[in-house]
Amino acid sequence: MATIEEHTHRWPGIREFYADKEVFITGVTGFMGKCLLEKILRSLPEVRRVLVLVRPKKGRSAKERIEDLFTCKVFEAVRTESPGVLGKVQAVAGDVSQPGLGLSEEDRRLLVEEAQVVFHLAATVRFDEPLKCALEMNVMGVREVCRLCKDMKKLVSFVHMSTAYVYCNKLGAHFEETIYPMQSSPNNLLSITEWMNDEQLNALTPTLLEGRPNTYTFTKALGEHLLVKEAKGLPVAIFRPSIVGAAYQEPLPGWIDTIQGPGGIFVAVGKGLIRVMRASEHAIADFVPVDYANNTLLCIAWVTAQQGGVAPSPSARQPIIYHCTSGSLNPMRWIRLYALVTSSYARYPFEQVFRRPWVMKARPASSWPLYNFVLHMIPGFFADVLLRMLGKKPIISRVYNKIGRALDHLSFFIMNEWTWSYRNTDRLLSLMSAEEKKTFYFDIRDLNWDTYVTNFCIGTKCYLMKEDLANLPSARRHIKRLRNTRYTFNFVMFLLATRLLYVKSKFARQVWGKVVGFLLKWLSKFGLPLLH
């Protein structure tokens, strides 16, 4: 029997495959969705049309929200170089948490008749999302997209985005590209939400999670199990990225527009708000740049169309699963990440910071509550006292409470480690031409972490906080003032401590005399007369 590789010479190339195709995307207003749409318009301009599911919001229609989206900086290159391609995007009003995706009859008919390639990205990624909402978005949404795909007359490829952490309750495990058993049934849980109130469901949630730290990973796992049942016979694949961070190269180095996830933590470190984090000597920070993730998505859809999306193993007729992670191929540990982030913000500081960027590691992890209280809550309390004295609204303690919750959510992933098989993703890479590997790069082995983290930090400054790099000199001067203030404070505290000991210790009096003498001599170098 001929192998997949032996058939590739008869396959169309990636650009040729997407030419004249109708693409349907959910979740296009999210961080990854924006980048995916931009990549398609810039690198695959031969596409016939891109249909995007958008929920009307705050009085803005789906079409108006897409028009607003195109004003974002992420689309600057497309607007400048080929503005006509923006006309290929058509907004479709809908909501993945609603039955039938909330589509009108006309829009559903359009998708059934025309859509050929489907990317399902829409999801709630909040770790603290109530279970009912997470089920509606991440499980019922999968069911509704599958049912729509089953009716599509021209469907050739359907890619569902999951997460590499769907089975993170298996601590220290190595995950193959397969779907593992679960105790819960997705359909049963969807049925429960119809009659159980929110209070009852929230009380039951810790038991249902099966050891997972949040509803996000739990409902993503349920979504995969539902997909196996609902998408039988469809050309479908599952994409599992780890933590998706700022762009490495495209659309702009360091581009990021979401405060959720690592972006928000980076900003808090750069602002000097976070001074201590939990740490494990060996745990790996498994990040993937958003452009690597989206390039992988586009290539998965291409190969899925050629081979039908069925796993090569005859014993398990599952969708093919593709991992997009870094830890197994190009590992970076959290300890190193902390150092890279603080050094990057020392060179590219924010314009207004609470303290100088610096992070210490809480080891052992049990020391975290004490460090958090001393280095976060106490400074926050005194900062709010000062704000009240100045007639301003006290906000620092409230900010620290939010940061504390975010760090609590992240701690599970900082303190634990997993590895993932990469066979399907490596096979995908081997099927691409040299030119395609340049345009749709996703080999994480090539990523330079020092460059990436530096650009990530600059991206939070430019794109999240909207700061101009032209103002860097004044920001650096402010950091120096904070440093000098800190050094002066420490020195004064030292003098006061030794002065308190002066009256009780002859040795302390000798030390005090020498320190004062040295200080006076040092001051004399600046033209100040010595006191006699």
C-alpha cells in the first residue's frame, strides 16, 4: 500500500490548495483568530472568500465589528500592500453558544452551500469561567459546528483547535497524539446544564473536573470527545497548542493584543507589580508564538483535505491530532524565562512603573503566601494610603488581588511539567516544500528564545500599553531614579539600624564611626567641606 509521502507529489501545494477556496472561521475576533485571518489575506490572497462568524456586540453589528477589526495595527500591512483583499472577508452574524450557532436561515444556507475549509477557534479561554458558560462555549459550540459541517456540501477540511493541556490532570505524563478516556460524558453534562441551576453546578464543579485545575481544560477535553462522536465521516483534525504567546515574526515581531495569559503577567512584571512568583527548578515554560500556531493550523487543513483527516492507525478511527508545543523540542525553563523577562524590561521599560522590574523565586512553593504578603500586599496597602492622601482613588490593593488570582491560576502550569509526542507534526513538516517551510514556518526548533522574549516584552509595551519607543530615554531615566531612591532608602535603613545599636555595642560604635568617616570623605570629593 502506498504511503502518504509517496502520494504527495500528486498533491496541490498549500497556496494552490487554498486558491479559489471558501474558508469559514469561528473566533476571528480573538487573539489567534485575528492573526489567522491576517495570515490568510496576506499569504493566501488567491482565496475566494473568508466567511467569519462574529457575534453582534454592544450595538455593533457583525459587519461593523469586522470593519473595526480591520483598523487594528495587525492588518496594517494588508491595508497598505493589498487593500482590495479585505473585500474578500464576509461577516456572518452568529454565536457558538447558541443552538444552530445563532445563524439566520440565509447565512446557514450560504455556509452549507459554499464553505469548504473550516477553522473552529471560538472558545472561552478564561480559567475561572463558570462551568455552565464554559460548557456552552467549548462543548455545545463544538457540537453545533460539527452539525453544520455535516450539512456542508463542499467541505474538504475541518480543523478544531483544542489545547495541549486537555489531560493536564495526569501530572508528569507524556502524551501521545490520541484522545484519552474520561469519566464524564459531554452529552450528559450538556443535559445537566438544562435543569441544574448555576449554584448547584458550581458546587459540583470541583468533583467533575477529574483533577484538572480549571473549567477551560476540562471542557476542552469534553469537546474533543464530543468531536469524535459528532464528526464521524468528516475530514477533521484536532490541533493542540500549548500556551500561545506573542508573535515571533508575523504579522509584527512581538505583536500581542490580549492581557489574558502570559501577556498580562509580563506587563505586571514590567510594571514592577509582581516581585515574587512560584518556581520549580526543572519545570518547562511551554510557549509557542501565535504565528507558529497559525501556520501549523493552515498546514493541517491542507494535509487533512488530502488524506481525509482519519488517523493512520486502523485500530483507532480518530481524527488526526497535531501537537504544537516547545518543551519537547526546544525547552525553556520558567527560571530562565523570569530572568529574560526582567532583563528585557530593564532595557525597554514601561513609561510609568510602580517599582523596578525584578522577580524573585518563591522556593519552596509553600513560602509563596508569606512572600506575597510582604512583597505585594504590604506595598500595595501603603501605596493606597499615599493615593488617599493625595486625593486619588486607591487601586493598588485591588490590582494585587487580581494579580494574585491570575498567579494562582497559572501556578499549576508553572509547578508541573508534561511532554508531548510530535510525530504527526513532524510528518506534516516533512510533506512541505522548502519554499512552503519559509512561508508557513512552524518548526519550533528554529526559535531563538532570547530574541523571542525580548520582542514579546517590547510588544507588550508597544501594542498592549500603546507606548512609543521614542519615549524610551525618559522611561530609562525614571527607572534610574527609582533605583537611586531604592539604594538611598536601603542605605538610610542601614544607618538607622547601626545607630540603634550604637548605644549598646562598642563594636557597633566603631563601625558607625568608620562608616560616617568614609561618607564624609566621599562627600568632600564633591567640594563639600569636612566637619571638624
